[in-house]
Amino acid sequence: MGSKQRLSAVVLMLLVLGTMGCGQEAAENQAVKPDSAATEDKQASQPVKGQAAWYGPGYYGSKTTSGEILKKGTMTAAHSSLPMGTKVKVTRLDNNKSITVVINDRKPFKQGTVIDLAHGSATALNVHEDGKATVEIQVIDE
């Protein structure tokens, strides 16, 4: 076997061995993904308590993250991680009043909030008068 043939054989072996290692790593990564996805789904379905703030009048006519135009009176909200279009039950804890909103926007949140309600949603819960309120959010439908 000539030196070119030996070099070709070594290169071929390295490629095969490299491919085998990558295949195993990919399989290991795939084995991890279902567990982490299940954990995220479980966390998303658990109620979350925290502060809600609101936004609206200065942003009317602007595009939300989902591409919709923010209009007065919409029952929508911004959340940091829930998928666009997710329906969320928001309950104001001091008066037990609940509404359903659709997530159509992302941050910026006001410091310490778990959800930012569009003005229509905030009005329905009287958050617009107080500025912030303690709420519980629960995913209804993703």
C-alpha cells in the first residue's frame, strides 16, 4: 500500500470514527430533550403568583411581538416565555376577579412582574387604577 493510500485510509477511518462519535452525542442529546420538554410543560401548567402591571395608551397602533396591532380594549397580555396565542386565566387575588387573556406580546416587563396586561385586560381587573396588582396566572390553552 502506497503512502497516499495509507493517508487516505487513515483520513477515512478518522471520518468514520468522528461520525460515530457525533451520532452518539446526538442520540444522547435527543434522549435529554423529552425530559426537559416535559418539565417545561409541567411548569407552564402550574399556577404562578406574582405582580401584574399594565401597558397600553402610549403603545396603541404599535405592533406586538405576534404582529398584531395593539388596540384600545384588547384582552391581551405580554409574557416572557409562553407561546404566542396561549390563553391564560388571570385572577386578581385581592378581589378574586378573573379574566382570560391571550398572550400576544413579550417584555419589557416592569420590574418584579409576572405578566403585563394590555389596557383592556387591566381595566377588566381594575389594575389600571392601582398600577399593579397581585395575581395568579394559569395556562388554559397553548
